[in-house]
Amino acid sequence: MARYKENDLPKAKINKTTLHKSLLIFKYAGQNKWKFYVGLFFLLLTGATALAFPKLMGVLVDCVKNKNAEQADQIALMLIGILLLQSFFSFFRLSLFINFTENTLVNLRLALYTNLIKLPMSFFSQKRVGELNSRISSDISQIQDTLTSTIAEFLRQFILIIGGVILLANESLKLTLMMLSVVPLVAIAAVIFGRFIRKYSKKVQDQVAESQVIVEETLQGITNVKAFANEWYEIARYNGKIAEIAKIAIKGGKYRGYFASFIIFCLFGSIVAVVWYGVTLSIQGEMTVGQLITFVLYSTFVGASFGGIAELYAQIQKAVGATERVFELLEEIPEKINSTNAALKEKIRGNVEFKNVSFSYASRKEIVVLENVNFTADFGQKIALVGPSGAGKSTISSLLLRFYDINDGEILIDGKSIYDFDLEQLRGNMSIVPQDVILFGGSIKENIAYGKPDATNEEIFLAAKQANALDFINGFPEKFETLVGERGIKLSGGQRQRIAIARALLKNPSILILDEATSSLDSESEKLVQEALETLMKGRTSIIIAHRLSTIRNADKILVLNKGVISEQGTHKELLDIENGMYKNLSNLQFTDF
């Protein structure tokens, strides 16, 4: 499954449009907006107390010159008081931002998942699961980090830079101009250099990951490696990859050496230059030692903030990009489906009619999947669809379920267009038993109850019994509470099929779609599943998609599809009487008794 790494998340340029879209996230805050604004107030107080600290430290040092111990005690107490206030303000700033973020993200996650799960099948057919999963996980996490700390830290650093420069100028304009000409430039250069170093580190990590893939593939396919005597080949492949890692890492090491030298000489050299100039001014009587200490502390604040604010801005850019991608999903138009379980308003009878139906998938409009398809399926009838792969059999069931909209023609149920039905009512009267049954990772009971979430234990028990599933369920120690594993991996194919049939029975649909429900089963499982299907098909309209013609001999009508067109239709016997017919040829390939 494809996943995005944090470093792979594209950034978005922060302009008026993207900023407006990013601010839309506040509408999901609901009644929690005030926490963000109060958090900002505490952030301002945190910045203000931080800026007061160097000033008081300078005054404290000047107490040595004045030999004023009483004043020193008062300043020391004030500094402790400021530290206590800063701790108090920081606690409320962090807790309020986190509270605001978590409550906002609960609403955002729910809105995103609700919209995502309601989107039409045409959307999912064009998107990768890994990409969608990344929107809900990686992108939301990026937004979470930004709202919790990055924005607050960015604003705090901004306050320290602006406030620090103003207070520096107040202490000494000459020294401030010198500091601004040296320290910020060195700090920004250090950030750029540091980012370059991180790119090399990432390259090494990527190469290590690729080498691990080789190890994983080799160990998983060790039988093939041994059978082909290709140990030498795998050793050479792994050796080539780890040699690449060493080469990149050594080159990165050189750059790290340059970076360390740069930091030692330039960054600390600039601090030395500022202090030297400050000492010179102090000797000339233009500033006191306390003012110099204050200046050095403010310079440290400003330099560190200059260095940190660039990285914080880059993180905010990533978050803006993540927010844009999340809102792209939220802006997708969903199907009209309720978020809560709704009782069926009307029970349809199940008379189905396709009238001149034509269809092409939106992703490949030039390929006609169905062309002028006409057939009827009356209440209680079994209608079978056969034909080669790609003939359009499964597409008919998808159109009946309104997974996609038809291009031309009409699909009627009980004489009424399927587009005149409420979507939940329409699908609520249908059930599908697919070839590849995918169960959810809960218990057998939960998977059967998926057909009717409010079903009683008695109803679930009866459905399992009718589906020939009761014997194998009772064979498990936990019986109905047995966990089926991810996608039902702990059950055999035949067991999964019978769970799906029980689920369909519990739903009690008017129209049943069987999509090659027995094609991948062994003979014993097929017999049990076929018996369960016969029970399921009683008293309802059944659309049966089949490759095994033995399962549809008793169908009321068989439709033979070829290249999107119904080329033949009739009963099993009628179709066998068509000389050189497609059905007869398919039958001759599968049976030896004709």
C-alpha cells in the first residue's frame, strides 16, 4: 500500500487563496474557537515575559557596579517571578492549543471520513487506497502538529525577533546595526546548510530502506533462491546496494565536517564580534556591562529565532499543502446517503427491466462496455449472465446498484426508474454475494449482522443455519464470537461465502446479485454453498453472474454477453439448440456429456 512519508508531503505557496482555504479549518472548531484566541493571548504574555528576562538580567549585573545588594535581591525575586509567570502562561498556552486542535480534528476527521465513505464508486475507481489513507493519517497529522505547536512557536519567534530588535536598538543603536548585519545572515546560512545536510541523510535512509527490501524479498523467496542456486546473485545485489550507502554516507560525512567547521567559526565568531564591539563601546562609556549582558542575551534570542523561524515557516507550508489536499476531498460531491441507519420506507417487489442501456466508464469513455442492452427479470426469476471476461457482466450488477450512472437508456425496478428511488432504499432492497468475499476483522456474529445491524441473536442464528454455516461456526470454541481476522483470513473460501450468504439472508433483499459466488471453491464447499444459495434465491429476483455453467442450468433465463451486447438469450436447453452459438461452445468446453 502506498504511503506518503512526512518529507514527501508537497508544500504549498502561501498566497491569499491558499491562506483562505487553510483558514476554513476553523469552521470545524465549533464552540472551541475561543480556546485558540485565549491561547494566542497567553502566547503574547509568554513572549512579553521572555523579552523582559534579558533586561532584568542586565540590571542585575549592574548591581555589582552600584554595589546595591538590596536592589539585586529585588531583581532576583522579579526574575524568579517572571520565570513562574512564563511557566504559568506556557502551561495554559500549550493546553489550550492542544485542546482546540484535538476537538477541531475530531470534527475534521469525522467530516472527512463521512464525506469519503459517501463518495460514488466512480471516485474510488480512480483513486488509490494508499493515497486516501494518507489524507486521513499523514495529512491530518501534519495539520495536528501545526495547530498544536508550529503556529504558536512561529508567532512566538516572530514576537521575539520584532521585540528583541526594538529592545536591542534601545540599548545601543550602533551595536544593533552591527548585529543585524552579521548574526541573522549567519543564522539563515546555517539553516540552509543544515537543510542540505538533511537531504544527504535522507538519501542514506532511502538507500538503507532499499537494501532492506532486498533482504526481505530474498528471505521471503528463499525457496526460489535455493532452487535456482542464485545465492551469489543476491549477495552481489546486496553488496552493490550497501556500497552505494557507504559512498553517499561518506560524502555526507564530509559535508557534516564542513558544517561543523562553519558553525564553530562563523556563528560563534559572529557572537565574539558582537561581544567585542560591545566591550569596546562599554570601555568608551557608551554602555554599561549590564547593558552589554542584556544585549548579548537579546542577540542570542534574535539569532536563534532567525534560525528557527525559517524551518517553522517550511512546516507551515507543508501544513497548508496538507490542508488543501484534505479540503479537496471534502469538496468532492457525495452520494445522498444518510450517516445513520434508516429504516426502509418501502419494500420493492423486484421486477427489473433494462431498456436500451449503454454505458462507458468515465476513465475510458472511448470503450463501450454495454451497448443497447435489453432484458427483463420478473419477481422470483433467476436470470443468469454468462460470457467471456470483459463482456460487461459485472457492470450490469454495478449499474443496478447505481455504483455508476448510465450513459443512455433506462433501468426500471417495478416500472420505476432507479434514479427516482432514494439511494438507500434502492440498495437497501438488494444484496450481493461476490466471488471474493471480504469480511471485516471482527467476529462472525458482527459480520453476519452487517446485513442488518439491529438483528437479534435469534435472527443471526437462523440466517447462519439457512446458509449452511452453523456446523462450522459451532466447531469453533468461541462459536459466533470467533474473530475472522483481517479480510476474513482465518476462514476458508467456502466458510467466507457462507458467512456472506447468511449476511444476505439476514438483509432479506428483494433483488439478489450473485457474482460468480462459487467459481473459486472446491467441490465439497461448492455443494454446501450452492445449497445455501438455493435457499437464498427463493422468493426473490436473482441476477446470477457465472463462469461455471453447471450452476445455472436451472435458471429461468440465460443472457449471453459478448463485447457489451446480448448476443443470445433463453433457457439452458434453448441455447444448446442454437447451432454454433456462443453458449453451446462454452458448454462444450466445460461439459463432456453434450
